[in-house]
Amino acid sequence: MSTGSASRERTWVDVPAGSPFGLDNLPYGVVRTSAGHHVVTAIGDQVVDLSAASAFGVLPDPDGLLAGPSLNPLLAAGRPQWTQVRREIVGLLTDQARAASTQRCLLDARDVVHVLPWELGDYVDFYSCEQHATNLGRILRPNTEPLNSNWKQLPVGYHGRAGTVVVSGTHVVRPSGLRPSGDDGAEYGLTRRLDIEAEIGFVVGTPSPLGRRVPTSAFRAHVFGVVLVNDWSARDIQAFEYVPLGPFLGKSFATSVSPWIVPLEALEHARIAPPQQDPQPAGYLRSVEDWGLDITLQVRINGEIVSRPPFAGMYWTPDQQLAHMTANGAGLRTGDLFASGTVSGERQDQRGSLIELTWNGESPLRLADGTERAFLTDGDTVSITATTRGDLQPHIGFGEVAGTVVPAR
Ligand code: MN
């Protein structure tokens, strides 16, 4: 797949050197305007109102895929249309003749208010990082094999709550639940172990019919693009409830996503071979293309970087996750989101959750302001960003997924 020779052209928009939003990125978002929710893209420090450009007739959009109020019409349209729409946007931003008439569609990126850019279908979260799963195994089940015996046979996952997926900037109210108390008991109260999970999410565009599985080779045909995900987690609630059916209320109170969906086309230069899998997985899980992605995440607490998780080391890749999700004939819906699972590297400063960074609270982080964190405190703001190689620009950005913890009302 090519990002188009068009991306070799120059845009008439002033793009600062080193901007994560060059002509080779062009992520999609939705912002609130006086005329409703409009579809936008980012270029340099500007946001282009694509709904307005389409309405003004400067951007061809015969099927109304960019009309708003969400990205779902575009998501549902499928790969050939995604390629065509991207080509039209590159055309608009490189066509000097349309520069003047498009100026009124440009907004300062600092002024826009993002909303959740698509209507969620189902939400699935995987557990596909070997280092993370090993760390959690050591912390939660000491003196046993850290990885369960099924972990290298299939991508372990759980169904999350699509209705509580929120856009970056949405406050996260400290949740309550039953948490362990005394020897065997539990009591209801505010979580004392509020945590984060730094992840990457994949947004499904093209649906699939019930009863037909989707092979790994159909990844490009079904997956539209990528978001950053923070899978907020209440570790004490999770610890008490998770046996035997897995995460539930310890996770479902909120999951934050970045406001931009970076299209798959922008990530061609990020693709790498994933780690060797041993044992070889079942036939339906075998990849026909490399979908390891060399993306580095950055996790900040109150502005201070506390971790840089490397996505390149993920054991299970998104094409395998897609095939696994549908291996039983479960259909895909436009807007389904599946997330990677917490991303953690081998080094201490590459761990994508506080439970790992502080080893279950035993070794609190000391922040620059002198305070310590075992888990999150009310008022803390967590932000996750990420970068990877681009085609033209030195790197492609994903924006950020941020959220502030607020006290329960
Ligand atoms: Mn997770």
C-alpha cells in the first residue's frame, strides 16, 4: 500500500519542521463547531474542517463520508473508499489553486474541542504483551509459572464496556467497588489502587457477517486505523472479582481514547517483524504480513514522563487478534475497538502500568515535585502519547490520550 506519490508533494499549509502531523499522517477526528460535529484532519498546527471543505465544494466527497457528525460513514465505506478519500485530502492540501478557498476551513489546533470521533461497536481488550503478562503473573501469583499455559496458544482477551469508552480530556471519577478486606472478606468503598494501562487500539471499519471468520490476511480490509488507549484499572476491585471470569467492574468505569484515529496507511513505515512465536500458533493465527509496529509510547503523570513502553515487542499482533476475535464466527461491526493490552518493555522505565512500575506499590515512584505515587491520587493527570517513523516527516504522532482523576461525588 502506498501513502501515495502525492505525499511527496508539498502542502501549502505551513507545517513546522518536526511536526508529528505532516502530509504523511492525516489522522481523522471530530470536533464540536457552531454548525455541529464536523470531521477534521490535522496538518501542522492546524486542523482542517473536512465537513466544511466538502460542503463548500472544495473537497470532493460525493458519498457524504465526511459530512459528520461521526466517522462511522467513512469507517463503513471500506478500504477502496478510505484510499480514495485520503487521496482527495492530500490533493486538497497540495493544490495551490485551492489554498485560498480552503483557508476558511482551517482552525487553530489549540482552539478546537474534540469529541469521541466514532460510535463504538463492541470493545475488546487483549493481553498480548509477554513482558506485561509475565510481570503481572509474578506480582499476582508468586511462586507459580508467570504465564498461564494458554498464553502462547492464543491471544488472551476480555470483552470490555463500549459505553464507557470516552475521549481524551474526559475526567475519570474515582470508582468504588468491593475490594479485599481482612483475610477472606471484602468491603465496598473507593478504590485505593487506581491504575493505568498504556495501550494501542485498533478501530474496525468494514463489518463481517455472523458465522464467517475473518482471516489474518483480511486485516487491511477491515481495520481502519489506530488510537491510543488508557485502560484505567482499579487493581483492588479487579483482584477480588476477576476469578474465574476475568476483569469486570475494576475496568468498566472508564476507558479513554485519543481524539485522532491515525489511518493504517500512515503506519506503513512503522511495520516490522514481530518477535518470533514459539510454539507456532494454530493455522488460523498465522500472519501473512508483518504487523508488528515500531511505535514508542510515552506515559506522563502530571506532565512528567514516567515510562516509554515499546510497542515493537508485542507478542501477538493486531492481525492475529482480529482473526482470533472472529475465529468462532462472531461478526465484526463498524466501530468495533480492540486494544492491544498493556505495553511493557524489559526495562523498569518501559512498564505501561503503575502496578508494574511500583511492583504492586512496594516501590513507589518519586515524582519531580518530591511526592510519591504507588497508585493514582485524586487530581493526577495521566497522559499517553506515542511516536513512530513517518514517510516525509521524521515522525508520525498520535496526539494524546489524557485524563484527570477526580474525587467521587
Ligand atoms: Mn488492558
